[in-house]
Amino acid sequence: MKSRTVLILAALVIAAIVFTLALERDPTPAGSDRTGQRLLPALASSLNDVTAVTVDAGGEDGRTTLRRNDTGWVVAERSDYPADAGQIRQLLIRLSDASVVEAKTRNPDYYGRLGVGDVGADGGGVQVTLEGVSEPVSVIIGNLETRAGSGTYLRLAGEEQSYLVGAELDPARTPVGWLDESLIDVAADEVDSIEVRQDDGAVLRIERGDDGLAVVDLPADRSLASETAPRSMAGVLRSFTLDDVRPATDFADEPPAAVAEYGLADGRRLTARLWQRDDGRYAALRVAYAPPEEAAADASTDETPGDEPAGADGEPVAETADPDAATADDAGGEPPADPATTAAAAAELDARLAPWVFRIPAHKYDLMARRLDDLLAAPTLE
């Protein structure tokens, strides 16, 4: 009896699979003669002609308009913030390379099973439309096929025939997914100082000394909860990315909750104004450059005249370089960056960041806005 039950269940499973496959197929698919051919044969030679890509997934915030202007690709729904050009390029190349593996159903009643229904409908897909090419391209991208290798179900908009193509197509469904998320990338070892000023006047200062980064003016009767806390705060700038973006004008009349300043070893100074709102945590970033020699010149003004070594005639004698001292190149290290190059790079980065305020990950915000009390261990009770 048990064996018979198993056989019946197996037969039912097989029947269900066969029925599902039958629904996906059309008994006489008109597109079967395109097997092995590119679905969009003319696209490969006109990829550079594409001037706009619209991705419509339906629903709130489900439409993305990507436009190419003189500076590159931008996301229209985010005030023309730069888009991830690599992601756009990948989508276009995969669309142009997509070859028909098999023709599928032409029956709209079965589109939902493949995810190629009209946008917004039950079982609807994501409609991608390309502009700028000689004939506009519009396809409805459905489900990924994972049962037999890799591929995607799709349908040309306005046509009944659906296909399985041999390309993985999974475009981002919202404008945020198309943003160029990279902002800055600075290693902890490149940070020489940190100053965090709260809106209530509290200040936390960290500076690099012979033993690394340390808290300035640490209370004599208190200790750090973690000796690595200063370095953790310096490491916040590593792989710093955005979660979303808004124009800086949206925050023009709102004082920041805190301001964090980072002095970098190459002379750059990064300033982050920080806000915490109900919909997330935000940072406005600016970058400036002060040549290291300016700091050295300021320090030299504090020296007492007459400290220079003098010759027999009483005149100062220029110090002679030690011939045995190794230069950066002799020692195998990297030579110092050219100040003009660093200044130009800082100005370019500042120009890119200045018009915007970025929603950032909560853990990054919390590290940037820390107070001195947040770093201290609980006081010892006597």
C-alpha cells in the first residue's frame, strides 16, 4: 500500500510539472524560427546611440529614467544625480547579446507564470525602453529561469510572443538602485585628526601621535571603553557609500546636529555636516586642501631666532643633507603626491559632492557623530 501511494504521488508530481511546462509553451509558437538568433539583432551595433533608458517596474517609486548628457549618465528621478554607468552598460550589452533559447506562450492568460505580463498587472514584468536608436526598443523582462542553466523570460512590448533568452536580465526596480553609490574611500591610516562638534557645543578631538590615533583631553580619571575606538572612527571613511541622495537645498534652513572634520595626511580636509531625520541619517560632504608646507610654515614662526647653526663668522650655515639618508624612492616607498595634483583632485571631488546631501548607512552616521562620553568606559566606583 505504501509503495502504491508513493507511485501515485510521484505520478501527480510529474503530471503537475508537465502541465506547468505545457502552460509555458505555445503548441505552435510563431517565434520558434528565431531559436538561436539574437532577439534584438540591430542593438549591438547601436549601443553608443542610446540616449535614454526607462525602467518601469510599476508601483510607487518604480519608474526610473536614465539619461545621458554631456557629463555621463544621470538619474532623472534624483535630480540628475550621476548614475552607475557600468550597470547601465551591462544591461545594454546583455540585451544586445540575448539570443532566443526557446519560444514560449503567446497566451496572455499564461504571462503571469513567466512574469512577462504588462507592468502593474498581476504577474507583470519590468518594462525597459531604449531611446536614441533608429527604432526604439521596448521589452518586458520577466522571471529568471534557474531550472535549466541561466536565462530570462521576456516579451517584446506590444507583441504576444514570449521567449526564454540566454541572458540574465534583472534590472534594478527603483531609482536608488541605479545611483552611482560610491562617494569617498579613505583608509584609517590616512586620517591624522578628527574633530566632532555637536550642536550643543560638545567637542571630541582625536589626533595622531607616535602611538597612533588618540583622544585629546581624555579625563584623567576615565579610560576608553575600547582602545581601538579612535581608529574605528577614522575607518568610517573607508568604502563610504550612499543609500540615497537629495539636493543640498532641501537642508539649507536646517542646522546640522553635528559636524565632523577629518584631517588627512595628504593635506585634504573632509567636512561632514550631519542630520538625523525620521526617514534616515544624512551627511553633506565638502573637501578642501591645504598644502602641508603651510602647516610647517606656521610651526616655524614659533621658533626662537638664533637657533640656526652658525659658522665661524657668526652667519647661519645651511644644513647639509645626509648623503646616507634614503629618499622615498631609494627606500622602495611611494613618493609623496604632487600638491598640485592633490589640490586639483580635492577640488574636483568637492565639486561633485557639494550640491548634494546623502542618506548614509546608520552605522556610518553613528561613528561620525560620536561624543567623548560614547568612547569612555563607565567610571570606577570607589
